[in-house]
Amino acid sequence: MSVTDDIKNRLDIVDVISSHTALQKSGNSYKSTCPFHDEKTASFFVFPERQSWRCFGACATGGDVYSFIMKSRNIGFGDALRLLSEQTGIPLPNKDDNSQYQLVKDINDSANSFFQEYLISIRGARTREYLEKRDITPHTLERFELGLSPSSGDALKNHLTNMGYTTEQLVTAGLARNIEDTSIRDIFINRLTIPIRNANRELVGFGARTLSESVPKYINSPKTILFDKSRILYGLHLAKQVADSDGLIVVEGYMDTITAHQNGFTNVVASMGTALTTPQVTQITKLTNKVTMALDADSAGQQATLRSLESSWNVLQNNPQANGAGVSASLDLQISILPEGQDPDDVIRESPDKWRDFTNNSINAFDYILNAFSCQVDIKTPHGKA
């Protein structure tokens, strides 16, 4: 956990905001006339459970305790952080003495807070509409910490440098890059941001989906001291809680995983690409011996599945005992064949029961391999017969 989180966890947002405006209890929340604009009817609400606030009136914005202090005192994040550091008695780290590993974690946490606050601001209205059209609920948005990167190309860089980080540190963290004219630009521009946590819940990087016609549709953080896409399964920090009892279902994409969890299928993780890698499979076999792969039904998806199976069996051959806790290396590996042209997100949104049927009626990996190769080989030829 970063120092910004430590400070926020030490504070009660109700106490902080109560020193600026009189709050009245309203169900599970508190309300008041907005301290930032004139009004007669209370439109300002504080939510203790989420430790957040929001003005539903003219401001149409909200955030956490940091954003409230910034707005109420008209100061930047760095000054708000220092003020609340003094208030809580939690010292800020000396970034020159901080390890690179911890430094990148802190930068990621700060970027994540920035993206989340930007999404819930008035400038995130169109992105919130997009998420609503995809049936993403507010609870899911919060649970998966979805955010929004501004379109300017330098907003995150300016925010983080105002906090005291250098542009070199932002490049090291995988959040900014040098371009040809030697200027520094944000990597994530006008994209839905998807924080990626490892199995230990550490925020190691970001995925991001375009909100325009730009390509590629999805991008990830570059490889850093924390982030290596080939070694991480998206959503495993949540799914591992039920892996022993329910097994794990592997899909390709972020939205597949998010939609699955929202609909109660909390044992779903994503490979964040195509074929599973050996490190990813090793993580799975340490948690469960029951795995279902539910990848896209197109040709690329089938080839990815075959490559993943090869990787899976290589792991089992080289690692006869998956872990010391007694999880058997005799992996019960199943393949779920999805309808042509549909990915898990499509199937689940259409009918959760349909998804349940597909995953419950999956086929054994060996049978899948035999069927797949028989379709690719002409047994009438000498090569096919061989």
C-alpha cells in the first residue's frame, strides 16, 4: 500500500468535510448544500462506505478526500498530500531514497487515483455513458477501479510532476514516453483505463481501451520493473479466493473478466492476449487442478488455445507436483467452445445461463486437440496418414 493510501485510510472523509460544511445524515450517506456553489436544495452528498463525495448539482463532480481538499483550498495534489500528511502524522517518503520498486508502485497508485477521479468528473460523462451501454454497474466500476485518461496527452505527466516525480521516473514507470521531438507525452491518451493487479493485489500496470477510432483497440503498460504481461493473469487477485472450490476459467480480455465477475462468475481470469504462457500456467496450477479455457471461437482463438495447451502440458511434464500443498499435477483441463463470432463478454451479457451451460459442458483438452488437428489434416494424403 502506498503512502497516499495510508494517509487516506487514516482519515474519515465525513470528519474532514464536516469541518468545511454542516452535514446531515441521509440514509447511509450525508448531505449538505454544496460548499462550492450557491444553492437552496442540498445536492452535495458524502458516502462514508466508499469514502467519497459528490455534488449532483451545478458542479457535477466528486472524488475522494484528496480531491475535496484540492477543490476547497484551490491547491494541487502535492500540496493536499503534504497538508494531510501533516494532519495524520504520516511522513512522506523521500523519493530520492525510495527503492525503484516502491517508487513505481507509488507512481502507479497516484496515476490510478488520477484516472478514477477524471472518470467521475464532468469530463468523464461520455465514458460513463459508454460503460452504462455495456451494462457496467457503478459497483463494478468501483471494484475494478476503472478510470479515464485525458485526451490532452500531457495531463497525467503534469499531475505527477506537480506531485514531485520527475519525467524520467514516469518513463521508468511506463506511464510516459519520449517522442521524436524529445518531449515527454502520456502513454495513455483518451482511453478507458483498467488497472492491472498481480496475485498479491499490487498495482503493477494498466490496460487501456480506446474511446475513439484509433488503433490498436487495447494497449498495455510497457514492460517495467513491476509489469510483465506474460507473468500476470488479470483478475487473479479476486478469482484466487474461489479457485480451490470452483476452479478457474481463463478468457482473453479485460472486459470478458469484468463482465463475468459482475454476473457472479468470480472464478474468471484473463490471459490479456492469446496463448497462455508457462509462468501464467504455473500460477494456475498452484491454486487449482480444475481449469477451463474459454477463448474466442475464431481461427486465431483456436490457434491460441492449441498453443496454450502445449504450454500447459509442458508445465505439467516439467513439474510433476504443482505445489507443496498437494494440488495434483493431473490437471483437469477443459475447453469451452464459444459460438462463432462471440466472445465471453457477448455471451454473458446475452444470457448468463448460456455462459454457464457452455462452461459446464466443456470438452476434455485431449479430445479438443484431436478434433482440432483432424480438421487441419487431410487424412487422404500420405502426410495426413502419417
